[in-house]
Amino acid sequence: MKELLEKMQDTYETFKANATLQLEKQNKAAGTRARKDSLILEKLAKEFRKASLEASKKSVSYTHLTLPTKLEV
């Protein structure tokens, strides 16, 4: 999951740089690259959600819960 986060961060940095170039210098090619990066980020976010759900299912532990032996009224 750490690798996935690093890949997301790298892709976001590339997206941000290209989007900035498009906005500030009207660079059309950078806009195309930014749109491509946004699609990649979308796929990575879906992968992250899936991995995160799997990790949370594995880490759920109920061993810390104790049931009372007697009910007091």
C-alpha cells in the first residue's frame, strides 16, 4: 500500500506541474498530459480504496473486548 501511495503522490505532482503549465502559459500539450494524469489518479484512487478496505478488514480485532461474567442488577 505504501508503494501505491508513493505512485499516487508522484502522479499528482506531475499532474500539478502540467496543470500549472496549462493555466499559466496556455500550454495545450501540458493540458493533455494533465488530463491523462487525472485519469491515472482516478484509477489509483480506486485501487487505494480497494486496498484500504482489505487492510481494514484484516486489522479488525475483537480480542480487546471482554464480556461480563455476571450481570448486576
